Amino acid sequence: MKRHIPNIITCCNLICGCIAAGAAFHHHFYTALLFILLGAVFDFFDGMTARALGVSGRMGVELDSLADVVTFGVAPSAMLFTLFSVVRYPMFMYSDFWFTVMPFTAFLVAAFSALRLAKFNIDERQHTTFIGLPTPANALFWASMLASCEDYLRSPMMNAIFLFAFIVLSCWLLVCEVPMFALKFKSYAWVDNKVKYTFLILCAVILIANLVLGVIEGNVGMLLSRGLAGCIGLYVGMGLITGLLHNHD
């Protein structure tokens, strides 16, 4: 029985992704975000459980990737697909053709997430660091942005072209050859983990500040979601800087 426990946890991740995608298609972005977050929790514990029980195997690795494609690829794509139905379009794109075609570009995120996961499975360099943006970080960034900043994304400051450009950038980050730090610790000494500790401290400041502001404004969920998006944006920025510096060295 114990050999099935990690796979059950992985399937819970998959189910969370399916629910998130269904919620996204019905424009329930907060629900989608919550289930992507829950899926990320299951994704964290399935591998840990497999190692603790001594039942790690190839099937678990493959099942984990399939679940991740749904939760961290299809679900955020579904959110973006729905957003395209309400985002503004420039005048030259005001036609049934663009209204029909543009939403489907959202599924580039799902395709590149699958490529990222396949690449991760065969890349021996990614045991202690990541090469490119991890799919959970990408999914949580989009989900938290759409859940907390939809009014801005629907405003005149944003349109379908800008949204598509950000999708392309997101897809590039998933498969780029830039090393990004992973929150894995061989030791806990400051000198060996300066970047990681700095990131964690800044994330704590961002989340606490947004929590306090959310309590004051009476909108904790939205402000925490916005803080989560800020933390992942910080990770991308710090990861790119440290990765490019590493490549330069």
C-alpha cells in the first residue's frame, strides 16, 4: 500500500489542476489560484513522501510531470484564455478573427510548460539549480496576477498585444538556458546561501506588508495574491541577474 501513497498525492495535484482549469473557464480566478496553490503543496510533498517511504520510481516521476502539466500549464492557460475575452483590443484588431484567434495563444503557456518539464526530466544539471523558470513559479505568477490585478489588466493601460507579449516572455523564461537558484540547502551558512536568504527575507517583508495593508483595507485575499505575484517577480529578477552573472563568470 505504501508504494501507492506518493502517487495518490500526485493525483491530488492533478485533480487540483483540473478544478483550477474548470474554475478559470468560468472566470473564477480566485478559486483557480487557490487550487493551483493547493496543487503546488501536493507537488511539494509527493516527492518528499516517496523518498521518505523509499518507494521512488520512474512511474512516480512520469506521473508527477503529467500532473504538473495540468496544474502549472493548462490551468494558468485557461485563466489567460478567459482573460482574453475581456481584455481590450486595439482598433486594428477589432474583428471577429482576432477575437477568435487571440484567446487560443494562451495555450502556448501549456505547451512551453510541457517542454520545460520534459527538459527538466532529462537534464542532469538541474539537481541543485534550475535552468529556466520552474513551472510552479510561472503558474503562480499568472494566477496571482489575474486574481489580484484583473481590473488593471482590463484597463486601457493593457491590451491584447501587451498580454500576448507577456505570454511570449513567459514561455521564453520557461525554456531559456539561464540558471536560476533553487531553494534547496546543502548547508545553512549565510555565506553559501546569501541569494536565497536575501530572497526569503524580501518575500517575508512583501507578504507581511501586503497582509497588514489587506487587513487595513479589508481585502486580505487580493493583497496577499498581489504580494505573491510580487515575490515571484522578485524571484525572476534575482534569478536572471544571478544566472547571467554566473554565465558571465
